[in-house]
Amino acid sequence: MITNISLISVWVKDIDESLAFYTDVLGFQAKDDLQLGPDFRWCTVVHPNQPELQVHLTTPSKPLSDDLIAAMQRAQESGGLPGIGLTVDDCRATYEDLSAKGVQFIQTPEERPYGVEALMRDNSGNWMVLVEQREYSAADFEGADMSS
């Protein structure tokens, strides 16, 4: 039986730069960093409050096809790859803190039916969502404009 999710992968442009971003800027902790052959590096980070979920920082590379690698690199350059969602205690304070550290935001904190949400990019251009969650029901979405 499946018991939980233990690993997610985030496509990055440069593993060293992303490792620094996720640890120094976002507050994750380095976990594994292993060179597995000449063309593959296994690098993971964990959040101190959720160490059982590893975030695998990886570049588009073999064994992916050359066409897929090129397509993913184009998507990275255009900022078109999704990243991860992060729960925060105070979205506005986190926005201020990360903005001061030079993090690029796509959307400032906005009220949503499910809480306060902001959209940012990691240093590889991946979209990341910050959410200060609150209780909600389906009725909270009636008439809500989710386009902004």
C-alpha cells in the first residue's frame, strides 16, 4: 500500500545555484548530494518541518531524449515550468522577506477563498505558490474571480 509521498522533482537550470537558493533563501536543508556517474547528480533538500518529503533538484539531462531535454530547457528559459506549493504562516510577511532577498514575484499576496496567495519564481524560473491557508467550502468560490 502507498503510505505517503516521499519525493518530488523540480527541474532546475543549475544544481549548485538552486541548492543555494532553496537552502539560503527559502530555508530548506540540504539532504543528499551524490554524483552517480559522469552525467547524473542526485541532490535533494528537505524542509525542516517536513523532512520526510524530499525535493529532488535535477537538470533536464540523460536518460531523457535530446528533444525532450531541449524542450524542457526552452520551457525553463520562458519560465513555463511549474514548481511546488509552499504553506506559509503569514503570506504578506513572507512576501516582504523574500522580496528583500531578491526573489521575483509574479503576483503579490492576494485574498482568495482558500487563504492569501502569492506567486513567485525560484532561481530557475519555476512557478511557486505561497499560500496562507484558511478553512473554506465550495460555497466560498461562488462568484470568486480567480483570474488575477
